[in-house]
Amino acid sequence: MRKNIFIWIFPLLLCVACASKSTEGKSVFVCVNNGQFMQGNKPYYFIGTNFWYGAILGSEGIGGDRERLHKELNFLQKMGVDNVRVLVGADGERGRKNKVEPTLQTAPGIYNDTILSGLDYLMAELGKRKMTAVLYLNNSWEWSGGYSAYLEWTGHGKTVTPSVDGWAAYTRYVQQFIQSDSAKQLFANYVKDIITRVNRYTKIKYVDDPAILSWQIGNEPRAFSDENKELFASWMSEVAALIKSLDRNHLVSSGSEGEKGCENDLGLYEEIHANDNIDYLTIHIWPYNWKWIKQDSIAELLKAAKENTGSYVNKHLKLAQKYNKPMVIEEFGFPRDGFSFDKKVSTVNRNEYYNYIFDLVRQSHDEGGLLAGCNFWAWGGFAEQVGHIFGEKGDDYVGDPVQEEQGLNSVFATDDATCRLIENIIKKIK
């Protein structure tokens, strides 16, 4: 028998948020109605980006740069981008290798107020621009703490780092999260703390803020073993129900990569997304990480990457159609030409791949389909590159997390052709 750390009984609520207005009467919540995102009485399709470091930029502490934040949001808004996917905050001990800084949750329930202030400030600025955010609350990967931080806090041993200890050791370590009631309870406490916040700048409760499109359980949550599948599905259900019990206005999403993030078990993915408290489907697509392209043959394998992408999208869209829910390709990345990290290098192959993804969304928009949007990985904007490959303390945030090549998958404001491509496709779906 499964032992649940918390059980929530939550009645299925109709989406009254579609008709709810903000206190200023200018914005409405995005909701799901008959398989489509709706904002007011209009379908909501979007081309967005991943901007995980937005709350850090919004702070006034280490890493904060409100002038840059304004510049980035203004540039995105000018292109027509109106959705960003953002990390609420990093967890765990400061100074860890391959973990972004600064940290939000330094110990269970102990928060760095400068980052909370940064999150409040970011949400206020998004609201001014009528932009929305997907806010993810956890991470199965080491770069923001996530699973590992909760495990260390609950006595499961020192955090394991893949680049130091190896992939096998890391997976053995993080498998324990789904099995640990104490670790999951600490995360549940964190969820309550964040969702019940009041923004210090706008004085709006987060549950009443239409600038939030969705609360997301985590970035690429995984079971990390076949033995964990049942517990993993149960945990995802519990967290979704918890969020809904705290906030009836906003959507809830999983943050899943799709089949690839469910131990290659499409049935597990279906079980999670059939849940009434999960409002839409998410998938991530990584042609290089999934070996659809290679460093020395990006152009040669581009056609195959697009074909594999189409198959992956369609496989998951069938489930979206089965449950009449929208689907978002909320992460997809593609390297610069020649597998270069330098933002001066061209992005011809990336642009062709991006155009393929964007056109899937455009076709869905034109046909009233369930593929509702996408978020490219990731926005580097006006970041300055300093020459070394991996992220180091004091570097500008470029979109690629610190353990990855800085600039490889980033879209910079100087990528003129890519930015024009984004702007042009948005004009077709708005």
C-alpha cells in the first residue's frame, strides 16, 4: 500500500478565471476551455522563451540587475514574446559546483529575501507589460538544487554532482527523492510558502495575479528508476492537488519532458497528464542531447532532427487529443552553427529548426488545434560573454545553466535573423 505524505480532496472547479479580471480590469487569467488556452474570450497561443534567471535579475543583491531586466523584457515585448518560463529559486547550500547562485532557499523554510524580492519585482514588471510566466517550483537536476537539496536536508547523504561523481552515482542519489516522505514534505511546505505570497510591490496575492499563466511542479521531474514509477505518479498527483487547493485561479503543469522524462514509458506520462489537476501537457525536445544531431554534422542531420521532432510531437499530441487538453513544447534547444558557443557565430541551422517548431504552432493556431505554444531555450538577451566555456561566479546569465557550455543554446539580442524569425511568426498567431 502506498503511504501518501498528504492527501487532498479537491472538487473539480469550473474555469471561472476566464471571466475574472484583475483589480485594474485590464488583464484576465489564462485558463483552459474545451482543450484550448483562453484569455478572456480569445484563444491564447504563444511563442515564448525560457528565462529561468528572471527572479535573480529582479533582485537587488548578488546577480541582480534591474536595468538589464527592464531591457530584456522590453526587447522581448517588442518582438511580441508574451510568455516566459522562470525558476522560482534555487535550493541548497551556497557555493556548490554546477549550481546557480544566488540561492533562494538556503535551508528548509529559510529564504533569501533578496531573491523573493526579485521574484516579486519580476512579476510586477511582467504585469505592466501584460506578459505571463510559468513558474517552476522544483528541479530534478543539480543546477538549481531541487531534489538533491531536499535529500541532503533530510539525511540522505551529501549532494552528488554528475560532473564530479558520475551519472550513475547521481541517478542512484536522486532516486531517493520520490521514496522519501520527509523530503517530499519539505517541498510541500515550500510550495505553500511560495503560492501564498503577497507581492510586496503590487500588493497583489500571487493567487490573484493574472501575470502567472501556470504553476509548474518542477523542471523535468523524473522518477529516475522503473521501481519509482508508481510513487512518482502518486507524488505528481499529490503536488498538483496541493497547488489547486491553494490557488483556484491558475493552471497547473507538470514540467515533464514527455516520454523521455518518464523512463521512456508513455503510459506513465499519460497517467500523470490524465489527472484533472494537471491542466495541460508539456514536452521538451533536445536534438543534440538525444543524439539526433552530432557536433560535427549538425547541418547534415538537421532533416532527421526535424523528422524525429515531428514524430515526438505527434505521439504526445494524440494524448492531448484523448484528454482534450492543450500541449506546449516548453523547452527546445538547438546549437549554434559549428557547435560554437560564441554569439558572433551564425545560427542558420538553428533558425531552420526553430522555424520548423514555430510552424507547428502556427498550423495549430490556424486550425484551432491543441498545440498551444512553445518556449525556446533560452533567452541570453544582452548578456556579455567572457570567454570561458562553463559558467563561473560573476558571469552574466546567458540562458544556459552554469554546468553547460555558455552560449551554446542561447538566443542573444544580437541574433538578428533569429529575432526576426520570432517576431514574424508571432505576428501570424496574434
